[in-house]
Amino acid sequence: MRQTPRVRWGEFAIESLIRVIGFSTVGFVIIIFLFLLREGLPAFAQIDLDNLFGTRWYPTFDLFGTLPLILGSALITITAIVIALPLGVATAVFIREVAPNWAREILKPMIEVLAGIPSVVLGFFGMTLVAPIVRETFGAPTGLVAFTGALILAYMSLPTIISVAEDALDAVPKLYRDAGLAMGATQWQTIWRVVVPAARSGILTAVMLGMGRAIGETMAVMMVTGNAARMPLGLDALFRPVRTMTATIAAEMGEVAHGSVHYHALFAIGIILFVITFLINLAAASTMFRKRRRGGLR
């Protein structure tokens, strides 16, 4: 059956629109990165590298050490993932392998709703409820410490980890489960020794995406971590105030003079954060690509 010219032109217009939208998305990312480079690269010329990657962030005294900010972000993000990973994987296993169908249909939308809670609301929740509990339980001088921020970020990362891990478990062929049960394994032995290892690459992708979600968070972290630009070293680093890269940019960008060294230093932090986030997302995408490629080869 021949298509009319009107139908062909309609399909051409829709395909062209989709193509333009796809290229524009990539273009926006490139434009943002170029803007960061334009505003942030002067910092690398105006500030000595020993100063820029030093241990003291005091812009008033021309000290722009970003190392406390980088380590603070890393400490909170890694702790959050350590907390969220077992909870997220266990929840995904329960939803996919254990829960009945009616419960699954309720739990999955509820988890998606959790991702839509504004970060400022979670930050206020952390300040008023979580911080006092941390202070009283661990004897910290203040509840606004790295551990409080890690708890909030773990909660914020859970929807991403659960959703992606559940999809990875769902992609495991039913044949694997039947084979495990046929060889005499119990349901839980089949889940933890067959299904979960088979979904390992997808779970790793979930962890990386959750890490990218956590490291880029701003408002909630700024409200609950104390915002002290100190080196998070020592056994008690989790129970001391820290400052992250995102919180520094959000707190100081509105007050800095345009074109000053401090201004360019904040954009240099943005470049570092962009590169770290890009590498995490690239690793997650690479893991997913290798998984799909192996699946296609089978």
C-alpha cells in the first residue's frame, strides 16, 4: 500500500524533530561544559596549583585549597553508598523475587514517588529530626556532621538504586531460577547465589548512578553537614562538620564579585565536579553497554 505524500511529509517532520531534540540535548551539555571552561580555566592560570589543590579554603585570605571540598564530597558520597547499597539491593530483591504481584504494583510507584521529594524538604527533615538523633547517639558536638549528610544522601539515592537494580533482576532469565531450584537449592539460595550474581553488572550500574545522584546534591547537603571547610581526616571524620563542592558553589556564588579570582575558583570547582560526575556516569554507561553486548552475543 502506497503512502500519500502527506503521510510521508508527516513522518519526515516527526523524524526531523526527534533528531533535532536529540542533538540539542547533546549540544546543551557541550555548551554548559564550554561555559564552565571559559569561566573556570582562568583560575588555573591565576592560582598556583599548590594553592588550588591545597588544604585550606579561605578565599578572604587568597587561599583556594579545594582538597577539603573534594574529600568532603567523597567522604559523604562513599558513606551514603555504603549505607544505601545493601538496603537498595535487598529492597529490589524483595520487590522482584519475594513480594506478591499486588504488593509489587504498590511498592514500585511508591519508590518512584520518593525520588520526587524536594531536597530542601529532606534537608529540613535532616536538620530537625536526624541531626539531634546523631548528636545524642554518637556524642558529636553537633548533629550537623558528615554522617548526617550521608544518611540523607543514602535516602535520596535509594530510589535510583532500587529501580535500576530491580530492572537488572527482572532481566535475569527465568531459566536461571528454574535451574537453581531443579538442582535442589532453596528459593533464597537461588536468589543470592544465582539471580543476584547474574544481575551483578546491572547492580553495579545502579550503584554508580546512585553515586552520581549523591555527589551532585546541593541543598540538602548544605543544610545538614555544618559547612566547615576542614580536612575530613581521622577516625572521627564522619562525626565532624565538612563541606562539599556543591555546597561551596551554592553558598558563595551569590556573594562573589564577578570576574574576581574567587569567582573563577568557584567555576574551577564546577569543572572538577563536572569531570567527576561525567566519569561516574560514563563508567555506568560502559558497564551497561558491556552487559547488553554480552547478552547480544549469547
